[in-house]
Amino acid sequence: MEGVVGLMELQKILLPVPTIPPIMPLHHVSALPTLLNTLIKPSAPPTIPSDPTTALSLLPLTTTSTKPMSQHTVNILTDLFPDLRGLVRGLDSAENREVVGEYVGAEAVAGMVEFWGREWVRE
């Protein structure tokens, strides 16, 4: 029965003005007014998380180290690179890795290079 109720809710969301009669679960005729009221009442709008996860919020986890990067390292990387694509491109040559290593340390760079080693940048 829950599946039919779920289908009814989906119809309410997808078809604000139904073009076909909706499928409604009805066990007894006396339940019809209540059922029609639930169908007519507008559904609550979908809730959007107040703090959605952004790509840069996952930056501390982009290492093969057993623990996330320190906040200090993350702050330096976000100052050096505008986004994750820039970070990956910034780690693509030995010269770039050396420069980044001067800011965050060779160990942090090695963990990031190993993490991003099998990722592809797609335009």
C-alpha cells in the first residue's frame, strides 16, 4: 500500500494539474473525503540544504594520507588555486609541485599527487 501512496505523492509533484486521473489508494468509501483533501493540498516545497557541500569543502580529503589535510594547508591551497581544476593543473609538472611544496611541504604534495594521479581533467 505504501507504494501506491508514494505513486500518489509523485503524481502530485510531477503533475500539478493532472492530465490523467491519479491512482489513489481507497480502502473504504468513507475515507474518500480525507484522501481527496490530501491530494488537493499542495505538497511542501523541496528543502534545499542551507550549507550544500562544495568541491572546495572536500579539498582536505584529496590526499592519500590517513588523515585529512590541516586547515592551514587547505587555506594555502585555496589562496594559490581558484578551484580543484587549477589545483590538479598546478600539480602536473615537477616544477609546479616543487613550488607548491615550498608552501605546504613535500609530504602534502606527494599525497595530493598520488590522490589525483589517476584522475582526468576534462574541459
